[in-house]
Amino acid sequence: MNKLGLHANVWVGGWSDAEARLAISRTAEMGFDLIEMPALDPSRFDVAFTRRLLDDAGLDSVLSLGLDADTDISSGDADRIAAGEARLLDVVSVARDIGAHHISGILYSAFHKYMVPPTDRGIRESAEVIARVADKAAASGITMGMEVVNRYESNMLNTHAQAIEFCRMVDRPNVKVHLDVYHMNIEEADSVVAIERTGDMLGYFHTGESHRGYLGTGSIDLPAIFKALVRTGYSGAITFESFSSRVVGDPLTGILGIWRNTWDDSDDLVRHAMQYTQSQLKAARESLRTAKLLNG
Ligand code: MN
């Protein structure tokens, strides 16, 4: 069974003690198995406090981040590559100390709009850093997810095919592809085919909507997505991600372009996301069972 996750930004924009307490307790109360916490700046993370809250709530955790211009390991600049490797190693340490087994996001480049395409050398050097960091992460049982994002958030991994090729270049068993329906909806020719072709290289998954609001209210064919996840035997976490100007904090507001309010009531959004996800997964599993029954 897939663990169901929730992105902390549906509750809070930062990670003060009060915000951490609220996000973790509400996520557990809503029945989720794990919480994804943005860790763009891991030095601002109160590790011991967060660990205690997670343990008390019985929640798994995932840390997510994107690198920035000064830590861009795809930049071809030795100083930035070194700073990026140090940043990723810091995040591995924080993940280990809070008991997280997964780090995901734009770990392979900066998280911003590029004005030029990536270079072969930049991609190769990024893969070398990811491989070294992955070896450290493996010692703590941590998997690293390369999130495929749209062209306005990175120039490097915009499609599942690019991510598969990159993961093969890195060549570490704990480096996997992370797909997100919002980004696939922009970049892929067919999101179902993308999920099928990624297959067992898929390590983490984000659901959401085309406008990043309530599930089922945008233009993404979510029933087909859930069926593809079930049909391909994906057993990893499925995490709901949604952003509203009501909550999301800096610097994500600007980088993600969250200018509008798609919801006000976190409780209602999250309750609906849980019901919708469970209902879709149930329908997808029954659909597969029925198809086997009828088609032999
Ligand atoms: Mn995502």
C-alpha cells in the first residue's frame, strides 16, 4: 500500500516551533502517513524539536528542496558546485537526524527560471555530485528523488525521459525519479505514458492540480493518473501538494509564482484531498481487479 503524504505548505509558510507543531499535528490528525517539509535552508531547521514532534505523531517525513544560483551543481562553476554539494550533504544530515528516509526536489540544479539551456558538462558534473551525495545518503538508508519540473523552474529535468537518463548516469540504487502531475501536465506528451515508462525507477510522487488548488477542480485527468500508478505497481509515497497565497511563505511564493488564492481553508482542502485520493486509489485498484477478471 502506498503511504499518503502531505506537503507542509498546506498548513504553514515557515518552520517556527509553533508552525512545526501545527503542521505535524494536523497532518497526523487528518490521517496521513507522512509529511513533506521544505528544507531550502537546512540550517534553519530545529532538528531535535522536529524529530520529537514527528515521533510523537507517528509520522514519516520527507525533506524537499531546490538548490539556488549560489549552490547550482549544474552551473559549471567550481565554487558553486562545492557549495551545492555541501548544501546537499547538510540536508542528508538533517534527514538522518530527523529520521527521514527520502530527500526530494530539484536537487540537481538551481530552482529558478534559467535563460539558457543546460550544458552537457553541467549535467555530467551534477550527476557526479549527486552520486557522491547519494553514497553518503545510502549509509543512512536515504533515497534521493530527482523531481521532474516544468521549464520555468529548472532547465535540466523537464521530462521523465530526461530524468531516467540522468538517474542512469548517476547510477546509484538510491537515486530515483520523482514525478509530479502538475509539472507533467505542462511538459509531458502523455502523463500516463510517462508513469508507465518510468516504471520501477519511480521513487516518489506528487499529486496536485493544474492550478495547484483542490484536487479534481483543474484540467488534469487524475483518475487516469491513479490508474497508471496502480497498474504499474508503484508502491512508494503519494504526496499531495497545493499552494495558496493564503499560506505559502518566502521564497517559494516568488519562485513558484503563487500569486492567487486558490483556497482559504486548509482543513477543508486537506480533508478533501485525503477523501479524493483514497477514493481514486480504491477505484483504480478495483478497476485493475475487474479488468483481470473480465479479460483473463
Ligand atoms: Mn512537486
